[in-house]
Amino acid sequence: MKQQFILNVTPREGTGRSASRRLRKQDRIPAILYGKHTAPVMFSLESPEFVRLVKAIGDNAALIELKGTKEQALSILQEVQRDPMTDRYLHVDLHEVKADEKMEINVPVHSSGESTGVKNEAGVLEASSHSLRIRCLPKDLPAFIDVDVSELHVGQTIHIRELKTVPGVVFLGDKNQPVISCVQPVEEIVEAVVETAAPVEGAPVEGAAAEGAAAVPGAAPAAGAAPVAGGKPGAPAAAGAKPGAAAAGAKPGAAGAGAKAGAAGAKPGAAAAPAAGGKPAAADKKAAHGKK
């Protein structure tokens, strides 16, 4: 079904940003009409009227008859610019068409009917092409391309070659281009969320050693702690301890465990044996001389 609307326009002379700002302050929209056989024509539109026109057209294809120019022109909407912040219309481009000349235009695709795959097979409709490129005369321009999906099962697709013929309309592009499909819905993967409780301050951590539990075999005793019962005296110091250093917590000046003034069983006054390869002491030299 062809849709045709009427739009009142007013010619304008000024061009550029300054002239466009002045028009917008007057609640008008700068616009331009261009075509293959005529020079571009600049004019302005009333903003409220154009807003009503856009709402009436919706997403359909439509012809717009312009009134207010020297000659009444037939056109289609080519491009509309809007402010991204205020959503106001900034500029409109219209393309002129001739009643006796074929034109090429994108026409939206609408589906009709209830798909068998959706109704009985738990399928989902998927639109592969939201619009199709066609060639026709202005009088044969359809508002949209209707696609009947009543017999569409899951796993099936409607291509351009399978569309019903529209009088005076030629579909452009690949004939094997998919238009609408019925597919199985994608299963949602729900991951279980495992809640980990935060440790309470002061509470014992699971797996930690209980208070008073036996120390790990071979571990060094804590600083100032008594030796482990049954431990061998004279056990080597902890790794990294300096030779000759007193144990932590021992009294200053105290000798090591079991150490006395003289070695156990040593005779009083006996001189210590010299170190391997060392020189004899002076007293030993005098004693040796006296014996001679």
C-alpha cells in the first residue's frame, strides 16, 4: 500500500551556520531538495509539522509531496540530522523522484502470521534482513515488504527468492540472501555462585594448629621457650644462628649447659693441647728445657 504525504515548505536564501541558527531559533528546520535532473533547492520547514509527519510515516517507505516551491515536487526522505543531546531536528535532506521514472529505495521488512516453529517447537524468529533494496516506479512503492512466516519451522529460512511477488517491484541483491529464520533459542548458562564466608575477627581459622598442639618435628623452639621434653642436649642451633651465640633468654655470662671450669676428668694444671700445626706455648718450651 503506497503512502503519500504533503509537506509545506518555504524557500530560503541564506546559507551557512549563522543562517541555520537563525532558522532554528524561529522553530524552523533548514532543508534541501536535490535530484538527478534539477539543481538543489534550499528551503525551510516548520518544526511541529515535520515532527507530525515523521510520526505518521514511522519506519515505512513513503512519498512526500512538497508544496511551496515553484513547482510541486515529489520526494522521499533521504537523511535526517538530529541533535544527540536535545533530540531536536537540525537538517533534512529530501531526494526528488519523477512519477514516470523508476527509483531505487530501501524498504523495511515486516513479518505476518504466527510461525509454527515458534508456536509448537519452542523456536525463535530471527530477522536477518531488516530492509530490502528494491526498484520500482513511485506509484508502485510499497510501504513495507510483508513476509508470511506461518509455515516456518525450526531450522528453516525464508530467502529473497521465496518472497511473494509484489506488482511493479523488483528485488535487488542476491536471491539467496536470508530474510527471516526460525532458530532454536540459545540456552542460558547459569553459573552457581559459591558464597565464601569471610573469617570472623578473633575466630580460629579452619586448618590452623590448635592452641597447645605439639610442635612440628624438627622445628626450632620459639624465642625464650623451654627445651622440648626428651630433646637431646647439645642439639645444633637453628639454621642461620651465629656460632657461639647464646640462646635467646639465657642469662648473660652463663656458660653452656654442662660446661664447667675444667673439662670433665681433666687433671688440674694440665696444659691444653696445641692446635693442629700450631706452635707450642712459651711455658711448654721452658718445661722442656728444664728436663734437659
